[in-house]
Amino acid sequence: LVLELNQVVIPTYGTVPEQQNLHTPEWVDFDDKPDSLFFKDGQRRIDFVLVYEDESQKMTHKRSDRKKQKRKRQVYESNLINNGLQLEATRSVLDEKLIFVKVHAPWEVLCTYAEVMHIKLPLQHNDLKTRDSAFNWFSRLFRVDENIIKPEQEFFTAPFQKDHLSNFYIQDKDTFFNPATRSRIVHFILSRVKYATKNNVKKFGINKLLDTGIYKAAFPLHDSSFRHLSTDPNCPNERYLLYREWAHPKNIFKLQPLDFIRKYYGEKIGIYFAWLGFYTNMLTVAAVVGVGCFLYGCLTKDNCTWSQEVCDPNIGGNIIMCPQCDKVCTYWNLTITCESSKKLCIFDSFGTLVFAVFMGIWVTFFLEFWKRRQAELEYEWDTVEYLEQEEQVRPEYEARCTHTVMNEITQQEEHVPYTAWGKCVRMTFCTSAIFFWILLIIASVVGIIVYRLSVFLVFSAKLPQHISGTEAIRKYLTPQTATSVTASLISFVVIMILNIIYEKVAILITDFELPRTQTEYENSLTTKMFLFQFVNYYSSCFYIAFFKGKFVGHPGSPVYWLGKYRNEECDPGGCLLELTTQLAIIVGGKAIWNNIQEVLLPLVKNLIGRYSAAARSEKVVPRWEHDYHLQPIGKLGLFYEYLEMVIQFGFVTLFVASFPLAPLLALINNMLEIRLDAWKLTTQFRRVVPQKAQDIGAWQPILQGIAILAVVTNAMIIAFTSDMIPRLVYYWSFSVPPYGSHSSHTMKGYINSTLSVFNISDFKNASKPFLPWFGNQTTCRQVYRDLRYPPGHQHQYQHNIYYWHVIAAKLAFVIVMEHVIYFVKFIISYIIPDVSQKTKSKVKREKYLTQKLLHENDLKGVKKTIGKMADKIIQGADSTFRPKDE
């Protein structure tokens, strides 16, 4: 493509000699038309704006440096003019040092580059009949009013060719290329025009000029103010319509005008909002089922037999529990956990199992239906056969190209920043750095664990623990609850701090890695950032779900962490409630923090910029100067939006068995997120350069990986974290003979049967509590269900038969649940095609028309030419063989 560009499109792409007169932009004064999107003549549309600071008024650089910068800028602008662009310069109204260079691409330039960039443009109206969905009447209630934002006309399109201009649907040359396409073409030219040559290496592109400060900004214009309609009759007011019908909070329940968003911002922004909207709509189903399971737990908690036994003064009131830590902890009554057991009944119910299975299937439907929706958008937005332009080398990469190697493909020498050995060393260092920082995240998790272990001792000593006490606080603030809540809050704060640190670390490592192109850079950064965030956000949840309370020994022989701290024990109901607390704090806190940050930061920056110039209210300011004072979205703007949503997707799917309200929280957050992101783009940021995008990129396989892992984690949470399997085993096997004494299957006696008995005389001196024993009992019960033989048994304190039944049932459950869900997922994936039949028909019809209109016309021309040649040959043959007498 670059070769084609150099040979065909940019014949003047070469060094501009010092002695040659440079072309300069036309200088004009502002015409006091604040809403104008045109040059001063009112005819030529402004397709891009470049902003620089007048070198003669700069005081921060040496004179020689200012002269070099000015020369580079002048050469660059001269080359832009040589390549057909038209430039007009205007001095700032508010700051005399700023110069705005407006760029216009004439018709010939647009046609030339549209062909080079393989931009698809309309051939004719879509003549395929479409069937209205049966739900159209319902969805119409949530659509934007078609009288306000008219639906985009559907066209069959083809890659533009200048030679077949007459075959394309051109009603008006001024509107044939819409503003987004014009901006993309101009940015393509800006990114490839040279401004200097150093050591036989060409320096080119607007990005490098921005990085070196020669230009302060480069952006396409918003078409109007978002607050009111433009006074210019030629202004389309699309920004105002987007704000009113899309970004405004009143539209929170409305569907997004995706075609209009794509038309204004380009396919890359459009596909993000299409994915986010589709994900949010699918969350509605998950949220309804999740709330249903939660309500089921609330309604059945009063019928929870094992919780009733915990709260019963004749059962739980007579059960004395062993101390949960050494020395400072004392014996306590099981009824202290009455309130937490009631809460646990809400989340640890049969509805949890149903919801976990449902979410395993839901995530498959989500991914499969998104593929279909994505295929539709690919066709409608002309990215089905999208050919990526050859990417420009990153300036950081080219600046370090000091080594010369032979390219095996072209057999020509090319410059690279490092040798093969240097690349190996660099990759090794980057990989080691990634593992080092991941270990540092794990170390922070270990620090939280140590905090939990040490603070639990304090809470156990300070909170009222006397077994005969009746303090109300004990019902709600047990040592376990206090430790869990404070540890979750600290964990959330640590996660937010580490996010800031690891974002910078990931960027530093990726910069050191030195990827060649921007796509390679983003893919590399995506991998690192997601890996860091995955460990950072989920490690504490994995610890609570699968490690806490699993390796604690028994009261006579506890296991110690780091040789000093006694391992944490779960509540008698298990660690599920603590995992629920952790998830609620992290998911809720993260959503609140991110939304506040996303709203306040750009708003505060723009307010500072808006009021820094006191004279602004007294002067008429042009559209380009208004836009200059908005915030740039940054090269990785969408990256962070995707990352935030993918991390949320992980919380919604990976641990949903412990928190069925997670989809509801995510749904509420996403409804706000769509409007906040729309509000930022429309009101707080400069208009982004429209970019093509076929799909959501590297995030698709990440989502599929999370979906596969979610089945395993939810199955293991139900099996090993919740108390569901032990209860089922007791109900079906150990409540009736030969193991139980009840005549029918029941949950009565479950608590008494599953809390192992320990003789207090078997305490070691290091574990024996300071406070004396109250009462005449000689035994206490283990907090966790370790299911061991009682003292006096020939296998005392060893695992009993109930324990091995439970282990077998847990393993069987995990295997069966995984295989069933994976099988259903496979069937669903097989049944649902990635591309609908309707979309396939449209693609085939478009290819047929392209062939008919473009290629058959060429064939007719060739036949016509050959026919004329044949006639001439026949005429020549006739004259040659005709008799002389004739």
C-alpha cells in the first residue's frame, strides 16, 4: 500500500530542498461566525485542524531549536499542499501565540485516496425485502424518534474506483463523502507526509510532530455545540442530536442510535457501544433470573432447618464452640452466628445451583448471539472484507532503528532497533518483569491475609465473647464479620492503588518491549494489563473461595501460616457469605469509583481551561477554538473502557454462584456507563479521528476464556465453598439408617452431626485459651465441618465415613456439572450459526451487484474495443485480397 501510495498518489513525496520556495497556508482573519465549519469563503469544508504555537513567541526553547521546529512545520505544510490539500491559517481569538491551520481535501484528493484506502461507498439502494420482527412494536417504544434522527438508508457498497465513478450512487459531490470519511482520509494523508530527512531516514507523520511538540493538537471538528442548534444553515447539528437523544440521562432506557454514532465517530467507537449495549441488554435476562434466585432465598430462609437449629436455644444454645485462635480467643456459643446463618440461607440455597447452571449457559448465548450481531454490523458498516491499511511504524520504534538486517521477503536491507540476540534479551527481561510484578500482587494478597489473621486476634479479644452474655452487638458484629468487612475494604483500596501502579508498569514494560506498530502495541499492552488486573482483582476472591478454611487442621493440631499465624477458619456455614461480602464491596466500590473518576476528571479539566481565559465571555470564539480546549481522548481511550467492562464481566461470571445480585449491579452500572461514556465523548472530548474496526479485537478470545473458566469456578464454589453438598449427602444418606436415626429423609440433626467434637483436655499449651472454661462440659465443637471421629474413638480426630462420602460427592458434582454445561455450550454453539441467513443473503447480493456493475461494464468495454479492432482487421483483409480490377 505504501509503495502504491508513493508511486501513484504522492509523486512529490521527497526531500524539499532548502533553496526551494515553500508553499504556505493562506492567512485569513476570523469572520465572527462561531458555528462555521468552512473556510472563510464559505464553500470549502474544514476536514481537520492543526494547532501550533507561533515559534517567534516561544520562550521555552533555544532560538536554534525554534528555527528547526519552524522549518520542519513549514516543510510539512508545504508537502501537504503539494499533495493536494488546501490549508488556511487563522490566529487564535483568545491566545495570540496559537495558530490554527484548517485543512480541506478537494474532490480529486478524496477520490484518489478513497481508492487507495479501499473505502466502500454506495452503489445502489438495498433492494432485498426485509421481514419485520414480531417484536418490532415493542422495541419501537425504546428507539429514538425516527422524525428526529432519521434511519440511515441501506445501500449495497463496493470499494471505490475512480474509473467507475458513474456506477456509484452520487447525488451530491459535497455529501458523497460524509464528514467522518473525509476526516479519515485527511488523517491518512497527514500520517504519511514527510517533514524531514535525517541519515537517509525519512521523518514523516503528524503523530511524530505532535510528540515533539511542533504541533500542539490535531483533530477533526465537532459540527456544532452540544447545547443548542447551530445558527449556520449548512451545519448538520449531529453532535447536538447525539447529546439530546443519546448522551442525555433522560435516554437511559432508550436504545442507542448505533448507525448515527458510527456515522459521526466511525466504526471503532460504534462497535464498542454496540458491544456494550448488547452486553447490557443480555444482562437484563441474567439480572431477572439472579433477582429471582435471591428472592427465592429470602422467601425460603425461614424454612432453612439447619439455620433454625443454629438459632434454637435448645440446640445451638447448648453447642459450645472451640476457640478460633490461640490463647486470646475463648469458647463461644453457636447462636452468636444466628444472623449470619440466616443471611447465608439466602445465598446458599437451591436457587444458587440453578443460577450457576443458568449463567454457564447464558454466557454461551451471549457470545454466540454477539457473533451474529457482530456479523450484521460488519455487513451494514462495510467491514466484512475490511483490508487494513499497512500501519505506520511507531516513532519510538523508528527512532531506535540503528541496526541493519536483510529482509528475507524483499531481499532488501532494512533498519531495525535491535539484533536477534538483543530481541531475545529484551523479551526475556519483559517476561521476567511481568512475573515479578504478578508475584508482587500476590505478595499484597498475602499481606491482606496476614492482616486478617492478626486482626482476628484483636477482634476476638475485644469484641464481647462471654458465652452467657446477651449483648445485641454480638448478633451482627462477630469477629469473623468484623474481620471480613474491614479486610474487604482494605483489599478494595489496595486494588485501586495497585491499578494505578500497574497501569504505568504495563506501559513501561510495553514501551521497553518496543512493538513495531500501534496494533502490536495495543495487543501487547492488552495482554499485560488484563493479566495484572485479573490477578489484582480476583486473587482475593480465589483465596476466600478455594483456600480459606481448607487447610486448618483441627483444634488439637492447628496449621500455622508463616509459622506464626494460625490459619483462618470459615464460619460454621462456610466461607460463601464472606465471598459474597468481598464481591459486593469490590464490584459496587469499583463501579462507583470508576464512574466518579470518569465524570469528574474531564469535567474539572475543561472547567479549568474554560475559565482560565477571562476574556472568553467577551469575544466570539470559533468552533475550532472551542474544540481545542476540550480534552483529547488519548491513544488508548477505548482500551480502558473495554478493560473495565471485561473485568466486570469476570465478576459477573466467575463468582456468580456466591452473589446472584452481581448481574443486577452490573446492569445498573452499565446503563449509567453507556450514557456517561456518551456524555464524555459528546461534551468533554474532542472529536476522535474515525477509524475502521471489524470486531472488538483481542477482547473476544479473552471473553471466551473467562466463559470457559467460569464453569469451573462456579462448580467448585458450589462444591467446595458452599455447604450444599454436605447438606445433600446428609439428607439422602446420613439422616436415615444405617448412618442416621430418622425414619425419613430430613435435615433435622444436621448441625449436631456435622460439627466435630473435641476434648478440651487435648489442647496444647500453645493453643489453650487464657480464659477459663465455663460450665461442666468437657468438649467443644469445631467451627468448620471437618467431619472427624469424636474423642474416645479408636480413630479419634481422624476423618470419618461422612467426610469421604462428601469428598466423593463434591468431586462427582464438579465433574458432572462441568460436563453437562460444556456439552450444552457445545450444542448451543453448533446450533447457532455465527452469521444469520439474512446477512449471508445481503453479502451475496452485494457481491453479485459489484460484479455486475463494475466488472461486466469493463467486459463490455473490452468487447466493444475488440469488436472495433476486429472490424478494422476484416476491412484490412478485404482490401488486401480484393481483385485489382475492382
